[in-house]
Amino acid sequence: MTALRLLTIAGLAVLTPAWLRPPEGQESLAVNAVRFYRADARQTQVKVFIQIPYTLLEAGSTAPPNGLTYHVGVKVRDSTGLELVQNAWDGHAPVATRQQGVSALEILDFALAPGRYRLDIEVTDSASGRRLGSNVTLEGFSKEPPLSDLLLAPDIREAGPGDTLPGSGEIRKGKLLITASAELLLTPLRSKAFYLLETYNEQADSARLVVTVKDSTGKVMVSTPGSVAQLPKGGGMLTGALDLTGLPPGRYQLTTGLAMDGQKLERSARFEMADLAETMAKAADAKAAERITDAGYFADMGKKELDDAEEPLALIAKSGELSVYNDNLSVPAKRRFLSEFWARRDPNPSTTRNEARDQFYSSIAFAGKTYREGGRAATPGWKTDRGRIYTRNGVPDEVLRRSQQGNAPPYEVWRYTRGKERYYIFADRTGFGAYNLLHSNDLQEVGLSDWQRILGLDVVQDISRFLGVDFVKIEPGSQF
């Protein structure tokens, strides 16, 4: 019989909250192995959870560009040291995740025949070559046990009608979806410890369950009254949750004591309770970091705010790109559309912040304050000619600004010298600050054919001197 059969090694990398990472400067691989039993195959089924701190990693030139890349190597040996299985894979993450202090969770799933084994895990940062390693001693059950190991998790829920696949960071056992964790870390903001046990009783039975929590000195901090659980024929799953609100910061051991079939059985697992002040600070940092992402930028916007954010995209969108955005879209769908619109324009996807999005909406805000045209039907700044040009091109490199002189209206000339040289000539023909574009060398803009007549010869010559372009000579047939 083969000593070990590897069913799945899944490099399932999921972002975990910032408070789940080890303290700065104390990076390590948190590894947890939980054994179950499969009577039909007479094998021990093992799930191993490996938490990899992104603080281990450095940005490199490997894919994704300038992102974080790590290599995971796994080896399984028997009691004689003979290597039975080895596997390896790469994981990737954006650089921004390191700044947020989050981690990846890798999940291994394999089967063991009876015997003793050693699981060696090594994680290597592809950029720096830095390595972290860990090993776990495992024993395959020699016969069917009465209970599995104890699994602790931050959340266990029953799958609903729409839960066809586990979500990010979840594993499935029967009808239950379990949020995976290498080491359970509770916080005052999330203080419930969820637990799961499998029982392997042949006949229907009842059991009395007591849950206790001890601190690092062995002192009992919590003990639940005994409860009776009904165990179906062939065994089943025992699950529950213990609210540990008020438990002081520190490391603890949760133990389930089960009296069944004339036996007293205990299973234990460790967890940690975080400090309130540290939790609040990290939660605030994580929230602030999330807000600068594309999804976070639009996350708190309602329908009107989302519509207001979408409307000026007409200035930069490709043909037909905005056609799917309409009133029939739900608010979540509108948020997703805007996030994806800007993700396609992110000049540096390896960072959390989207500089193109920030610059665009900053330009919209500035145009709203500076170029808004009043009157009975006020025009938003970005919809005016000057506001539109500013939003598309930014601050002009040179500006010629003149007040009204004689019959000539007030006028402005904007000149851009970076890239292909462009100029834009505006005039306030109303006298109320409504500057319209009269002429430009930008082929995306439409001017007026009689712009020289509107401004007059003196003004045209003034603009010619400013731009170094002799408009009178270029357009000799102009009427002044």
C-alpha cells in the first residue's frame, strides 16, 4: 500500500486582514494541520493551512510587473526520512499588499496511510531570495478514531442556495463553509471562536459537550455548561461558536471535552486575542488603505454620487465604452463598472493608488471651482470649454490673459509645450465670464471659422506674437 496519496495541493492565496499578520520584525510561517478520517478508504485526510506574511517579500521584476512573487516548496517524508512526495508552486501579489501588512493563506489537502510523517514547508521570496521554513509532524490514524482533530475558524456558516462554490479563503465540508485560518486570531471587534469536530460513531448516540478556554498559565478563563449533542448513525459534525468578548489580550487554548460511548475525549487548539487599541489602529489603517483603491474609492457612494462620477468620463472614454452604464444598473453594478473603468487606466497596477483616477477627479474638482459658469442654468466647470480642456490636458504651460480692450472681448490663450504642442484660444463674448473656445490646433476640438473677425486685427496680432504663429499671413483672406 502506498504510504501517502497526495490529493490536492492548492496554492489558494487569499488576503487576510492586517491584524492577522505577525508583528513587524517577527515574520514566521504560521502552520496548522487538522486531521480527519475517511473510513471508506481507511485513510487520514489532512488539511494544512500555511499563512505567509507579505512582509517577507520584496518587489521584483517578475510577473506581475514589479509585484510580489514567492515560491512555495512542500516535501513529505516517512519516519525513515524517505521522501514520498514533493510539490512546488508560485504565488503572486501586488506590492500594495505588503504596505497594508496582509498575508497569503495557502491550503494543502492530502491523505495519509497509517504511520508517522514529516511535512517540510519552505517559502522563498523570488526577489531577495529570503526564505522562511517550517515543519510539522503528522501521524496517520492506525484505526478509525472516535473524533477528528479540533478545527478553529473565524467563521463557519451553512451554505445557502447560491453557494455553489466556496468564497475566497473558504473551504467546504458538507453543507458548511469554513473561513480558513492557519492560526485563529480574535479581536475585540471580532470575538467569536467557531469550532468544528467530526465524530465517527457507528451507532446513533448522544454526547455531552463542554468547552473550556485556558490562558498560557493553565488558568481556566471560560467554561461552558455541558450541552447534549445528538450524534447520527455513522457519525457527523459538531459545530458551535463561543463568544469571547472581554477576554484579555494573550494566547489561549480552547478545549472541547466530549463524553460519548463511555469515553471522555478531549481535543484542543490554540488561538490569540488581540489588544483593543492595536486592533482599532490596524483597522483604521486597513480602512484608509482600502479607500485609495479603485473599489474603495467608490465603495461608499450612492446612486447620485456614482452617476456624478460617471458623467465626466465622457471626456476620456473610448467610443461605446460607457454604453452599458445606465439607470437599469444596480448600485453595486455601477460601483463595479467604475472600478473596472479606472483599473484599465491604472498607470501602475502594482500600487494601491490609481494615479490616473486621482488626477482626473482632482481636475474635475478644480474645474468645478474655477471654470463654473453661473446664470439661470449654471454649467458645471468640467462642461465649459476651459474646464474640458483643463480636465483633459492639465495646467497649461503658458497663459496669455487680456481684459476687454476696445471692441475686443476678454480673451485667454492656453499653450501646452509638453508632448505635441497645442494651443487654445478662448473669448468671453457675453461679458459674464462665459469663455468659449474660438480656435485651436487640437484636432479633437472644433473652433469658429470667423474667430479672427470676432477678436479683431490687434488681438490676432497679439496672439500671433505670444504663440509665434503669424495668423494673418497663414490666413490672408481673413476679414477683420
